[in-house]
Amino acid sequence: KIRADWGPYKFPSKRSFPYETTQPHFGPYKNPAGEVYMGMFKNGQPHGEGKSYWPNGDWHKGEYFEGVKHGHGFYIWNNEKASYQGYWENNIRNGKGTFKEDNGDTYTGDH
């Protein structure tokens, strides 16, 4: 089962609804680990198209399913100066994709 610990989504603005929701809504939301997510939510978790930013400078733009990277996406590792564009399954690179390193090395294929 795919799961991530986002907890129930609460709207950050006083002008927004002040209750937890199970309906799709658009972020932004910051989880306890400092990750900022902007995108669609369903049942209190990132679900659908979205973008995440981590405190170390990494970021991901792509599809989410029940709180995890799942489907097509683009990920940047800030410290390693590397990137991956391709498919994810349950937060793991899985399927066709391209991994590029800072030194110019590139691998395209199954991950």
C-alpha cells in the first residue's frame, strides 16, 4: 500500500476553510520534515499534479498518488547537481527515465 505521513491537510490561510478535508484542494502545505508541497490533495495527502521543495534545495515536479511520487516526474538533487526525468512508483524511480549527473554522464533506460 502506498502511504506517506502528511497527516490531515489544514488550509494555511485564515480566509480558507478552517477544517480538515477529504476533498481535492490545492496546496501549499509544509509537513513536519520541512517539505513544502504545492499541488492537488485528496484525502489529506498530495494526489495528482504537484511540486515539492525540500530544505536541502531538492525539488520534484510531477504526479503524486496517496502522498508519494508515483507516475511521471522530474527530480533535482541540489547537492549532487543531478536530475532524473521519468517514471516513479511508490517514491522509487521505476520504469523508463533519464538520469543526468553534473559531470555530463547520462543514463537513459529502465530504472
